[in-house]
Amino acid sequence: MVRNLFLLILFVLCLCSISNAQVNVGNGSVLDAYQYNYINSASTTVVKSGAGILKGLVVTGGSAGTIVVYNNIIGSGPVISNFDSTNAIANYPLNIVFSSGCTVVTSAATKITVSYI
């Protein structure tokens, strides 16, 4: 039983390869793999330029402040999300499409991980 499971895992690993944030499966299908950006300072961070999908934000601590996410490659424009991180330690699933880019502005040294495609 364990041997069969090991062989199955080995077979799946042989069929898959990771390249340019995509997972190529042996049958020819392609699955996009999420990427991430970790922020831990008061800053304006361009997470991704161009179109994509913002999977979500994970706030793990740091200093209290505001977190604003823009559909842009600068820290202004259409707002995707805006919240106070005072008591915001949590996972925020968003799954939101952005067209111009994704920029995160943090007003304090909040520890945040942004996942996206």
C-alpha cells in the first residue's frame, strides 16, 4: 500500500514541471500557480504590473495601520480593498481580477503576504 502510494506520487511528480508560474501537467493542461509578495514595512509595493488575479491577503502582525490595494501600478487610482490593520490579523480571500496592476500601500510596518497570479 505504501509502496503504491510512493509510486503514484513519483509518477505525478515526473509528469509535472513548474515554469514561469505555471504548472504543466502531463496531459497538456496548464494550471496557473499563485505567486506571493511579502511586505513588512510602511511602503508602496507594486505586487504585479499588468492584468492578474489577487487571490488574497494574509496579515500576520506588525504595526497597526491601513492597507490599501489599488488596481494600478502606482499607489492611487481604483481601490480594490481598503482596511485598517489594527485588529486585522487574519486571512482575507479576495479572488479579484485586476487589469492595470496590483499595488499595495501600507501606512505602517504591517506584516502582510499578498498572493496573486
